[in-house]
Amino acid sequence: MTMTAPDRESTASETGTVVLTPRPRTVARRLAFWFGAGALALIVGIVAFATAGNSVGGTYLDPTNAAPPGTLALVEVLRQQGVTVEVTSSLESTEEAITSPAETTLFIHDIDKLLEPEQLRDAVALADTVIVADASFGELQEIAPELAQAGAVSGTLTADCDLPVVERAGTVSGAGSGYRVIDDSTDVTECLGSGDDVYSLMEIATESGTLTILGATDALTNQYIVNDGNAAFALGLLGTNETLVWYEPSFADLGGDEPATIGDLTPLWLTPALSLLVVTFLAAAVWRGRRFGPLVIENLPVTVRASETMMGRARLYERSASRQRALDALRIGTVQRLAAVCGLPRVASVDDVVAAVATLTGAGVSDIRHLLVDAVPSTDRDLVALSDELLSLERRVGAALRP
């Protein structure tokens, strides 16, 4: 008896071979699972990407960031005290924001080091009071060559100079960078020393005002603004003028003309190589297509001859040297036919068939079981011999039942 799954269409040939074709709803159900899994993965990725920035606290010294590394608290207090704070992200917008250089404090923090040397010099010249936070080696070379980096600084620093902003603060949380004077001929005020001639605030007199190199940047953040004298220090440093322009360079400051096109970035050899590959593919497709002949469209379900299935499986067993599997296929057919000849029910076990065959033929039960179950062919010769024995056994059982 042949059973057909409820979600498949089936057809049976005269030889008993069944070909099953999935129904459209079955295919749709399987596709729905993969679409759902893909959508879930996409949602998880979007949520992870959206929350990644919050997990690290946002950008350091960002005046719009309320997380511990940001400086939103300082900016809001400055605005409450009447200081106009303008946040800019490009050199062009910074120039537009500074209308009165003498009454403007320019705070520059290029965390990603995007400014070119010429851009940095132009930015420093926009206002009379300029503060550069966490200046790198390259920035010092352009705007303050008399200074050099001196490594990281930590701990609490005590006022040690006559600058009013430092004297009012008394103590400052010094986590940040330290600097050292390498040219004594320049008028530099050194403040917040941590030993070994390393200082976290350097004020240099310029032709129009002052240039301050600030290394104790942690004192400005939301996390440390309330510690020691950080609040007085930050407000005094950034609130000396009516206007504060907080400039954080962005990708808008990157130089260059129009972005390069795909054609500009493509190597010269790529186009000929792709053309050759396309021609090769088309030639191979035509060659293989002519070799196999034209495609034949055949509607499903189709009828497959049992002999074709048998020969195909036999070739697969031969190619993979699956002697045991081939013998098992022969045994299954022999056991089914023997059970039918002996009049045994469909639920009869192999042991029942072995016992019935042994009774009819007079052979030993162990010999019959060895042939039908236990024998393992190690060579093709053994497989052929066991196949012949199975055929001989069927003939003996048939002869024993004939009157």
C-alpha cells in the first residue's frame, strides 16, 4: 500500500514507482520561515547598531552629549550665565559664527584629526582667544612648535601659576595629556604641573590674543565637572567672552574636489578581464547547450520507469562501492517476497520469515539468518555470490511449496 503526504501531489506508475511534487502552499510555508528568520536577524542588527553608541557613552567632549564623556552640562551652565554658545562642525560654519574675534572664545577639539595643517592655522587665526584641546604632535608642530607632548597625566593638579582661572579653581582633575616647553625663547605660561616639567595647561601669547593648549580635558566632562575645582576652572576658561564657538571638525572639512567615481577607482585591467570572462562564459554556455541538446519542458507529475530507477541506483552503488547497501536492497526485496510466498502477514518480522523458510527448506536457522541479515560482502565477488544465494533460496522455497 502506498501512502501520500497531505501536502504533496503524487502519481504512481504501472511499475509502482511514485513521484511526489510539493504543492505551492508547502513551498510558500518553507519560504515564509526563511523570510521570517532573515527579518528577525535584520531587526536584531538594527537594534544592536542603534544602541552601540549609547553603550560607550557617545563622543568625548561633545557639547551635545549628556553621557559621562560629554560636556552638555558645562555648555548649559555657560548659556545660563549669558554666554552665547555656538556649536560648529566645519571651518566654513565656524567662520560664519565668529563675527567679533575680540569678543569670541574659539574652542577646537579635533578628536579624529581631520583638519589639514593649513585648515588648522586658518581656524586658530579666526579669534583672539583660542583653546585647543588634546593637541596632537602634528597640531603642535603647526600652531605651537615651542611645545611637545609629554604623555598622559592623571590625578589632581594644584594651581601653580598666576592665571586667574587657575587660581580661582585651586585644584583641577588632571586626567588627560601633558605638555613640555622645548623652546624657552617663547613667552609661555605653564600651569597645572604634574612634575618633571610636565604641565596640563599652556598659555601662549599671540599678536592678537592668547592660544591655550589644554591637556586636562577630563575636567570639562559631565562625569568630573563637579569634582575638585573643575566647575570654576571650566567656566572661567570658556566663559571669559560673550560668545563661545565650540568647533568639532567633521568630514565636511575634508579637502578634495568631487568624490572619485567608480570609473576612476577601477583599475585599467579590470574591464578587459571582465569582458574576457563574459565571452568565455557565453562560449561555454553555447558549447554545453549544443552538447546536451535543446531543453525539454515536461509537466509534473511524471512517470518514471522502475527499471530506470533500479539501473540508476545500481550505478550509484557501484560508483561509491556501497556493497552493503546494495546487498541490503536485494535482501529487502527477497524477505518481502518470501513472506508473501510463505503466507505470513505484513507485520511479520525478519525472524518470523527466517523460521518459516528454515522449516520449508530444512536448512538451519543460523544459515538462513546469516544469508538474509548478517553476511557482509567485502568484495564485488562476495556481493555477486550472496546475490546468487538469495535467488537460489527463493527458488528452493518456491519448489518446496509446489505439490
